[in-house]
Amino acid sequence: MSDQQRRGKYTAEFKQEGVRQVQTGQSIASVAIALGIPKASLSNWVRLHARGELVNTGSSPKDTLPVTPEQMELTRLRAENARLRMERDIAKKAAAYFAQDTLQGTPGFKK
């Protein structure tokens, strides 16, 4: 593999789902993390959508197929799943941190 970074290719459905999540009030940063994409890409999609210019730029036939409600739901659920996993991991780390703090106050605790 070369030193160049590979550009991600995203379907119109994926871009629209990311924009939809931002429009529901989530931050661009949190949506980008949940979807596993660069924050700049999502910012560009939101800006293009606001101007009515967010169109499918892909040239493969798969990108031009109409999006079914099931595909939209699947994309939404995958993004939600990623967000919930991230929240769970944060909660685990917080619990471990506070448990360690509590243990330090108990007799016989050695670090």
C-alpha cells in the first residue's frame, strides 16, 4: 500500500443518513465518530445539503438504485448501534475509574 490515503466512497443513502442525524440535533463530531467517517466529509455534506447540491456523485450502478425504507432503517440502526457502543465504553471506563478511587480508601489496598 502506498503512502497516499485512500478516499472513502459513500452512497447517497449513507450521506443522507449522516445529514439527517445532524439535522436532528446531534453534533457533527458525534455523528462522524458514530458513522466512522471524517468530520470534514460530514461537514461538507451538511453544507451541500443546505444548498440543495448534495447529489450522488458515484458512477457505479449500485449508487443509482433507489433506497428502500429497509435500507434506510438498517443504516440508521447501524449508526445507533455504533453510538450506543461508544456510550457503553465510556460508561465502563468511568465505572472503572470510580471503582479504583473507592478501592484506594479501603484498608489493605496496594497499588
